[in-house]
Amino acid sequence: SQQGEEDPQALSIQEGENATMNCSYKTSINNLQWYRQNSGRGLVHLILIRSNEREKHSGRLRVTLDTSKKSSSLLITASRAADTASYFCAPRMDSSYKLIFGSGTRLLVRP
Amino acid sequence: DTGVSQNPRHKITKRGQNVTFRCDPISEHNRLYWYRQTLGQGPEFLTYFQNEAQLEKSRLLSDRFSAERPKGSFSTLEIQRTEQGDSAMYLCASSSTGEGSPLHFGNGTRLTVT
């Protein structure tokens, strides 16, 4: 299946702490994307990591990819209440046009 | 970049009625996707267009669902003879065809079937 599975399903942390979410997948991929969804809104693309990359940074976000283990992690540093959202990973197969989403990780950042 | 626009934002309908949703993608994007999302779940793929051609329709989608993108610009999703199980958020997304192009999502249409 092309679908990514996020872990944990839910995560509650204090503002200022770091949040780590994991993603596992089963197929070989071309890239893997992370998205955020605030309640009642559409998904927003956060970051893309290609299969030949091991780590990527964007502001307070750090994404790692281990293709041998078919896993990725998203780290949000110095979390803020505004980071409260659901986070989804989407592995993308070579030449695939669509993204298949798992159930996501629901992150709650307590003020 | 005005983003992906979806209308209406909310729709309440009685069981058995037909409903139609509209999606206006980002103008230069030739790929358009429809997803359905229920509470606590991730978005479920429904169908995909490249320009005006509908290239894939999920097997989970019943014959009551139809989508069009007549001129390769906006798209409509129609649900005929709605059922309570159709209650969900319907999300539209668009993207360009470049490798790794991210999906840009609208804020969805929330359908409630009573």
C-alpha cells in the first residue's frame, strides 16, 4: 500500500517542548511529504523530503527519512499552541500522481 | 495565488436529495483531486483529473458520485440520492505536474445529510 501510517495517534505536550511524530510506509518511494491540518480546514503542505535525502530542515521543522527502514520522522522544536493540529505523512511512489493519507497524528500543545 | 476555493462551505440536505459542490483550483494547476474526510480520519482519495480528463476514480466511490472538470479549470462533484453515510468533509486539491509537486487544498465543503 502507498499509504503512510503515523505514530502516535495522539500527542499532548507543553508549549516550548519538542514534538516528534513518526511515519512508516511499505513501498519504495520517490519522496515523502508532510502536511498539517487545523480543525475544520484543508491540509497545508509543510515539507517534502526526497528519497536520496536523509534530513531536511524548514524553520522549526526537521524531517528525517530512512529508506532502509521505510520510515520518516517529523520534529517540531519549541512548540507553540498554534502548532495544535493533525499531521499527516504522504509517501509518494515513482510517477504516482496521487497521495494516500493515513489517519494522522493529532498534536495538542498546551499553553 | 488566490488558493483553492470550494463552495459552499457547508451544506445540509435531506436524505435522498442531490447535492453539487464546486472547486476552483489554482489557475495554473492542471491536476485536480477530490478527497472525502470523516471525523478522526485522514482524507480518503475519491478521484483525480489531469486537465479535463478524469484519470482515476476510487473503487470505494459508488455510482451515485460523479465528478466533472469540463474545461480543465473548475470541477464539480455531485452526489445523487444522498445517504446519511455521505456526511463528511469533501476536500478539493490541486497541483502542478512537476515532480514532487505538493497538493494545495481548499478548506472543504462540510456535508450533513439528515
